[in-house]
Amino acid sequence: MKIRFIFLALTTLMTISISAQKPDSDPRLDIMLVHGEYEKVIDTCLQILKTDSFNPEIHYKMGLAYQNLLKDEQALLSFENAVSMNPNNRNYTFSLAKAYYSKGKSKIAEPLFRNLYSNDTMNWVYAFYLTSICMQSGRYDESLDIYDRFLKKDSANYQLIDKKGYALLKKGIYDSATMMFEKSLMLKPDNTSAIKNLAFLYTEDRRNDDAVFILTEGIRIDPTDMDLYVRRAQIQYARGYTKRALDDYLVILASGDTSELHLRRVGIGYCNNLQQALALKYLLLAYKRDSLQSETCSYLGQTYYRFRDLKKSIYFYEKVLKFLSPYQQTTRLTYILLAESLKEDGQYKNALNYYLKAQQIRPDPNIYMIMANIYDEKLDEKKNALRYYQLYLDNLKTEGGMVSPGYLDSVKKRMEYLKEEMAK
């Protein structure tokens, strides 16, 4: 908001300096505008318009006053009146175009900016707005042509280089975009905007270490810029370095950004760091924000399992299954994790049911062995134990698993024993 008032004040001063000599401008209005007496400006303009309703300068000054009072609709109407009465005045046209632009009416603003720019192709302010509209509508080549025109006159302008780099990035020309942002940083090493864009480009090029390095440099330059921490944390988390990401996410939380994503990833970082109490604290906070987030529920199931709170572990793993049923591999893993919790809780039949569900997605000889052991040692169901011992052996041959001969002999001996017991 402060920036907007400064910009409006500068616009007002520039306008006054240009228009003060005009005979149709009341000098009292200029003085009142400089002093910030915007309500008086509006009252005076309304009085003048009663006898001089076709004076574009009065409509224009009234628009400036409305703009400074943040009365955008009235300002827009005043600028429209001024332009309709004097369409060749650049001040009027520029103010009207900006008013349309600020209201998101870029299609109406564009021809006004384009006309201004065509009459003064080296006016950067006109070019700035016109290229912004082109970028928003995906016409990157038009913006690049304009940036190149200005760069020919000022090749060391890092802001222009940034803008060209961003247009190339949006076009998907990553190599050229990288060169532009690297050049920008050579000219201005503390340019955190270029650092962020370079980090993105490095990540896209699988140069993750370079991306982390440059973001770390950005944080050294401006340790208050939380976006730098967010970007570095995201890269580390995506690489599976959840413990490294944890420190950045803690900084982000301390800044006041307690979004569900950040709470969840702090919880996951602590969980993977075997700090279960802290993991549970943050995962529950994340769950409170979004109880339908499968990743949160999965890690809650894991954390409760480590606390030996098997009832809650089962609850959260079951909830994950409801979310992830379309995704077979994740579902299979969750079936196994849920079965482990049920087995530890003594719910052997339910555990066997989920082991079977996992095997239906992709058989694993080791799961058949676990099932055989449950039937053999926990349920004393010799027939089923034999069946799953045999499935273990059969699938071991199919999958080509490597098991020591001694272990295989022990399995076969156990099967012979069970057969003898059943024959009695």
C-alpha cells in the first residue's frame, strides 16, 4: 500500500509539472494535490464542472484525487471523460490505461498502451505495461522483441536482463534463460529474484546441488525472505532429504506461516529422524488442518505404531486405504503396514486378510512366509500353514529369490513335521 501511495504521489508531481502551464488548469488544484488535499480537489472540480463540464483537465485532476483516495471506480470514470474530450493527451491516456490495467481489464488497456508505445518506443514505462500484458497472455516473442530493443541501448541493465530471462523461461528455452539470469547475477550478485529463477532452472536441469547452493547464497543475502527457504526445502524434500528440509520448514513455521503442508513436512522430518513425540505433535496439527491428506495419515499410522498404540495405527492406515485405493503400489504397501499393526495387536485373522490383499496386487514370497508363520505359530492351523509354506517355496522359484540352503531345509523340515502331525 505504501508503494502505491509513493507511486501515485510521483505521478501527481509529474502531471503537475507538465500541466501547470496550461491555461485550462486551475493552479489551486495543483497546490491542493501536492498538499494531499484530495477531498478539496474533488469539491473544487465539481464546482468548476458546473460551468465548464467539457474541460478535460478538470476531469483529469479529479481522477487523480479519486485515485489517491482509492476510489477507483470514480477515478476511472473521470479519466474516461478526460480521454473522450482530448484523446491525444498522453497523460490522460496513460492514466486511463493504468486504471483499466489495475482493474484487470488488460484487453481494454492494451490498445491504449500500444498506441502510447508506438509514439514513443523508448519510453520504458509504456513498454513495461505493454510487455506485462503480452506476458500475461503468453505472447512472449512480442515481449522479447521489446526487451531486446531496450537492451541494445542499455546492455548492462540487470532488470531488463531479468525480464528477458523470464520470458525465455516461460517459452521453455531454459538454456538461454539460464544464461540471462547468470549474467544478471554477475551484474548484481544480491539479486534474489534472479537467484530464485536460476534455482528453478537448475532443478529442471537436475542440477539440484547447484540449486541448493544458490538458494543458500540467497538466504545469506536476505535471511528474511521466506520464499528462499520454501524453495530450498522443497528441493531437499523432493530428493528424499526430509531431515535437511526440516530445518528450513521450522524457520518457515517460526515466521508465522503455519500452512498444512509445512506442518506435515515438519512432522515427517521428525518422524524420519526418529523423534516420534515431535513428529506426532506436528502431524496432528497438520491432520487438524486437513484430515483427508493421505500422507499425513500414513505417517500418523507409522508414528503410532512406533509408540505401540496399535489401535490408532490401524485407524490411520485404514483411512489411508480409503484415499489411495486407485494407486495400487501405495495401496499394497499400506496393506502390508496395516497388516503388521494388526498382527502386533493380536488381530491375526484381520492381518492375514490384508496380507492377502497385498499379495493380490503383487505376490511376494516373504509375505507368504509371514502368513505361514501366523497360521503355524499363532493360530495352530496346520493345513493353512502347510499351504502357505508351499506357496512360499513355489513363489521363491518363480521370483528367483536368493535364500540360503540351510533356511530352505528348515522350511521343508517344518513342513514334514506338520504333515506327520496331521497324519496322527
